[in-house]
Amino acid sequence: MTPETYRNPILDADWSDPDVVRVGDDFYLTASSFGRAPGLPLLHSRDLVNWTLVGHALERLEPAAEFDRPRHDCGVWAPSLRYHDERFWIFWGDPDQGIFQINAPQIRGPWTRPHLLKAGKGLIDPCPLWDEETGEAYLVHAWAKSRSGVKNRLTGHRMRPDGTGLLDEGKVVVDGDRIPGWFTLEGPKLYRHDGWFWILAPAGGVETGWQGAFRSRGFFGPYEERIVLEQKGTDVNGPHQGGWVRTPSGEDWFLHFQQRGAYGRVVHLQPMRWGPDDWPVLGDEGAPVVEHRRPALPPQPPAAPATDDDFPGGRYGRQWQWTANPGDGWATQHSGDGLWLTCVRSADAHDLRKLPHVLTQRLPGTPCAAEVELRLDSDEPGARAGLAVLGDAFGWIGLQRGTDGTVHLVHRFAEAVAERERDAAHPRIAPGGRARLRIEIGAGARCRFSADVGDGDGFRPSGPVFTATPWRWVGALLCLFALAPAGQGHAGTAAFTRFRISAS
């Protein structure tokens, strides 16, 4: 790679189902957040290659009672980000509730509360369009068969220009069952270009599929179709679902994801041009590029979403999300550095997958090591805290207060089919109730756990290698947690300091 080129993926972590918009000289991106809170991450770039996380549009998922416990595969699916009438708009589908919309005058808010635009099961991947020529507004969405019994089709509506309601019952505008070889058509993004309505939508499944383009002179069809991006001879499986954006100078680019197992859905940037037959050509004649000339935009310093955290004042950075809507008192603010997590009492202390008070960030897509310092400030027998890799299976290393009052270093794991965790290594005493915890994440998301308990031996490996696993739609997560068995009264806290992720 040279200073004039970039290399994919440009976001090497689980920024699932990305959509992008340009406002002036700035580019903004949002992505699925499923059941984590806050939701709807907001990223900013000036060059389409270097991105920073500037906030979230959704502080809490609604209705709140539905998300006071982990629902890892539910919640916010495949949002669309648009700018219209001097406001930012985000539409998304909750597969169990329907299509929601929020908007704001600035990317950092304040964002309106979620407005349910269309109620129903299985309504996913919505995208609005305001036709500047006619003043008409439209919405297209896909279907989740798991909730509705229907998939492989796109439904279109006329929409109120203020985005508050739909003006008809909807009509199937593209039926994938009528296109030979197409299945699992989803993720539509709706545009107006050169007198055509365009729908850019993937099909074929996230791991094995392709990116399609559809065009029609009228919004309700009929649409012609073409495959415009597919794996071909590359290593980029299932190039899938993203958004088209045009730079101020008129260059066209397309951002999409690639499914990478435990690493989730990483984001690629493809060049885009219009062919002699006025169809879009993505990548290298329809194949994903690995390295390419950078967009013709002002040079920017290297940047990426933050990972490290000193937790100043007890506050955690934007990169962290809870596994459900946050509860009162889970984290305590104070005058120094370090994160003070309450050892929340739970009857599910044996299974991190069921706990809402787990603080998470995305697993990096390249070999790295995650490290944090921990002090357990709890006298409650069974109270524990640690550093985890969480997915359909999980593993963690940390500290636990024993019934005899001593603090032990413990390392535990649970298989995907297991209902509770078990030891991955023999416990050992942690003098002073402190430890430095480390997870080295190698190729294939294989994780090696180690710890330094301050006994002079430095970091010592613990247990066998653990291979991280994704959830159904979500990549594995790095986590911090503190908990205690069910009971009465305050169970103490755990203090985390100097969280770092370094390249291996």
C-alpha cells in the first residue's frame, strides 16, 4: 500500500450493514447495533477511508421493557442514513416491532425519540427517498422470514414527505422468486439517478451472496436487475449490502460489508462508475478490490474508531455498549481515572450471555492483544469481575472472592450449547485482589488467555486456546463485567484501569 492507495477492509471490525451519506465535505456512516445500547453508531470521515466514532443516535432501545435483558440478535437491523430538509434521518427495522424513524438537525443530535412508521412482524431494512424533482417521498423495505414467513421480496410505499406516515398499503416492487437463481433478496437502498429509480440490494445470503442493482422509470416498477458485485476470484466472500455515495468532485463510491465469522461484518470501500449502458460498475469490473487508489479528496491523517480507554472520571468511551438498556448504578463516576463497575447481583451469574450489565466493544479483525488492570473491591463470596470474549460461546479471565475471603484468579468458558460456564484452568490465589488480564487474539479468532497477579512471575498463560464464535448476526465482543450471586444488599465494585488493544 502506498500513500496514494488504501487497502480493504477500511473498517476491520463488526460495523454491520453500513449506510453512508455526504453532507458538504463530510461523510457519515451508521450501522446495525441489534440489541446493544446505546445503538445506531455514528461515524465521520473526510476521505471515506479514515473513520472516527462520534456518537450514537439511539440512547435506549424501545419499548424499554423489551430490552432490559439481552436480545443479541434483535433490535436495530440494517439502518438507512439520509440527509433531507436540513436534517439527518435514520430509518431501521426491528423485526419484532416494525419500521422506526428518528431525525436530528446535527449528526450529534439531539435526535428525536423513535417513531413507529409501520408496525408489523418481519419488516426490515427500510430505506426512504425524497424525490427532489417531484416532492414525492417513498419507502422500500425487505422481509424477515423468521417473523413473517415471507422473504426474497421488496415492498414499496409512498410516504408522507415529513416522514411521519405511509400513504398506501404497499406493493411488491421486486419479487426475487421471479428472478432465476436469486434468493434472500434484502437490504435495499433507494436512489434517484439520471431519470431512473435505483434500488441497490444484495441477495444470496451474507456469506455467499452478491450485490444487485435494480432500475425502473417508475418507483413501483417494473424493475430490471443486474449483479454488479460478486466474489469472483477474490477472497472477499459475499460482498453484501451497503450504500452509494458521491464526492463533491463527482466520484462515485460504494461501501459494503463482508461476513467474517467471529469478526462480524467488516466494511469495504469499492470504486464505482457508470458503464456505457448506464448501469453501475462496482470494484474491478464487478469484483471486489483489495487495494485501490484513494478517493480524490483532501489528505487526512490516519484515524480509526477508538479502542483504548483510561475511563477518566469513571466514564467509558463511545466505543463501549451494554448488552441491553443500561440500569442505574452499573457504573460510578468519580474524580480519578478507572472504571468502577458495580457487582450487580444476578441469578444468571453462571452465564454472561444472559446478563444485561456487560460492557462490550467490537472484536478487532486483525491479530491483537487486549489488556486491562483489575482490582476486585468486594467482600461478597462469589463476587467476580473480568475480561471476556463473548459470543454464542464465551470465555473469560478475572478475579473472584472465595468463601474463605481470599481472591482467586479464575478462568472460565462455556460452549455454545452449554447452559452454564465451567473452569478452563485451575484457580490460583491473587494477592491483594489485583491482576493484569490479557487476551491475545490470533488468526482465526483464536484467543489465548493470560494474567499477571503480581506474584513476580509476570504474565502466565491460562488454560487452552479458545476460539471466539459469533452470535447469529453479530460478531464476537470484548467485554468487561462485574457481578455477584443473587442475594440482598450492595455486593461491592470492581475497578478497571488502562484498557488497551495493541497489534500482535
